Amino acid sequence: MRFQWPAFLLFVLMISACKPRETFSPGFALQIKVVNFNNQPIEGATVILYADQEAFINDRQVIPPKQTDRNGTAIFTGLPFGTLGYYASVERGSANNWSDPLNASISFNTRDLEYTRTIRITESTIQNALAGRFSRRWRRVSYNLNGTVNTTCTFTQVHEFRRDNFIHIFNAPGCPNAGQQVSATVWAVAPDNRGLILGGATTGRQLSITDLTATTLRTTETPQAGLIIIEEYQLIQ
């Protein structure tokens, strides 16, 4: 018996038409455009989305990060509908968007199918370097008073610089009651952007920053004539 090909093909097409079609939900699309201070697009920036501010602060993320293209654009697709917004961390080298909390927060109308947001990144500030997105811990490894170095436990405490302008101070590893918080104070970047103020704006310690890298902080203080205090810190977390 010979197949009648036209009839056979028609039968196959009829069977295919009866199959339920698979449905795909594209989800919400969020396009992030990253620019610098002059509104020029930044290629190669890392964009990470967070579900809320707490996840942003603690770097808890479930959405894979994206890299911006030559137009400074990163597109996230398939995001769930009904979300009110996200927090975004954007970094390229030493530039990021952490200084301005409003610049990190992205809100939108959940009825939209897509949304575009421009985020400006700037070179790292003193606050960013010391506190990161929210907090970083620095261990004081050297306290030098007029040439005499003191490295005992009291002078090697861990200082947690926080973006909410508090410093929490803990006993250093290897010391009695290691990890226990022993004090706290406020901090701020000096008005000239070259130092720190620990404590009240008028009564606090005035420290000049002589070196600040990704992992090292060095300060100099002259509380009174004839006294010079040099402190060195290393980033531990």
C-alpha cells in the first residue's frame, strides 16, 4: 500500500494543532542605563539587583548580575510581575552608586511591562571607602604616639564604620572577649573632605587622612601642641 503523502501530512498537521500550546511568561523587563557624572554611558559596569534594602545592605542576591554594554545598558528580563521595586548596586572599578540611597532605589508602576532607569555612578568617596554599601570593619593595627608604637589589645580594636554615621568598636581577635562590642560613637567626613571627625562635630577628634586605599587607612592627629598620633587600620570585612 502506498502512502498518499498530501493526506498523511494533513493528518500530522491536524494532530499537531490538537496539542496544547506551551505558554511562556516573559515577565517584567527592567533596563538599567549607567552613566558617569557627565551623563556619558559606562560600559562594563556590574549591575546587581536586590529585592529590598536589607538585601542590598547585606549583599544577599538571587538575581544573576549583568554587565553593561557599550551603550551603558543592562537589561533584566523575566522578573516577576507585582514587584514594587528593587535596589541596585552598580560598580565599575572604584566608581559606584552607593553615596546616594535614592540613586540605588528603583520603584515603578507594577502594571508596566517594562521600565527604564538611569543610574549615575561616581568615583569612590571617603564614606564609600570606609563604610561600603552600609558597613565595613577595620582593625587598628598600629597606634603611634610621638614615635612610641602601642599594639596592645586596647589599641588594636576593630572599628565598624557604618553608613548611618556610627562607629561600633569591638575587641580585636586574639584579645580577651574578642568580638565583644565595647563602645560606639558617631563619625563624619571632615568638611574639607580630607579627614574624619570622630564624635561630635565641635568636640570630636579631628583626624587627617594621610593614606586611604581599598584595604588600608592611615590617619594623623595633633590633639595639642607637641603631640602627634598616627593610627593605621586594615580592612578585615
